[in-house]
Amino acid sequence: MDINDTNYFLKGLHLKIKKKKKMRFGRTSVLLVLLATTISVQSTKMIYETKLDELWMSIPSFSMTYEWENIEEIGEMESLEYLIDAMELDELVEFIDEEYDAATWLKSIKLEG
């Protein structure tokens, strides 16, 4: 073995060590960037959900009632007039199905033209 072979071997060994260090540094950098991105996305979601919860809690509580439900002395026809004015068509049909016989109800309505 001469000096050139030893120098060649040592240079090759140093190059392999440098290459391994660069690969380890690259992997570590990528993992750190992914970790930082994940943490920032998750914390942003948590902050957003917390803000939504705070906004929801700041809204005064209310109960959803129709105007005709608050009037104590109201007849059947007047309540139906309120329903027709205030409800969507599908809500009205659902209410009619639950509360009234449809044929009787249809006979009682007089359409004004």
C-alpha cells in the first residue's frame, strides 16, 4: 500500500461521511418543515373553532316560534292564515298533514281572486 491508495481511501471515506450528513440534514429539515406546517394548521383550526364557539355563545338565546303561536286567542282559520304567510310550502304541507285532515282543510279554504 502506498500513500496514494491511502489518500484515495480516506477521501472516499470523507465523501461518504459528508454525503450521509447531507442526507440526514435533508431528512431532518423536511421532517421539521412538515411538523411546523402540521402544528400551524392544527392550531389555526383550533383558534377558528374557538372563535366560532365564542361567537355562538355571544348570540342571545332565542326560541323559534311563529307569530301566531304567541297570540293566545286565535282561531283555526287565523292560525292557518299566519301559516300560509309565514311558512314555506313544505312546512305548511307537513303541518297540515300532522294537524288537520287535508280534505277538510282544503274545503275550508276560500281562495280570493
